[in-house]
Amino acid sequence: MRVKCVICDTIESIEDHLPSAKKLRNRPIHTYMCDECRARITEKTEKRVNTGQFFVYRSGKQKEWL
């Protein structure tokens, strides 16, 4: 299955039998993100969490993430 990263628009091939391919096929709302973009976002999020100024707001209450 050919997929396109939503951030950097690179086109990659993934196996048809993988769970991520099934999600993309059956639920078009799911999007694909390449490993490089996923690693970059994870790294930047971890840096923000480590500053102590990163909060996730859910159901109207302020909660600290991790």
C-alpha cells in the first residue's frame, strides 16, 4: 500500500497486512505520518514536557502531562 505523510508529503510503501494499513483503508480519518516526522514531533514534545510549562487541557480541568 502506498501512503503519503501528512506533514512532509513523502510517499512510502507499507505492507497491506499491517494494522496501520488496515486502519488507513477502513477509516479514512486516520492519517499516516512517516517515522522521521513522528520522531521529530516526539523529541520536541518531550523537550516541552521537560520544561514544566506543558499542560494538557481536558474536560475543562488543568492536568499536567507526565
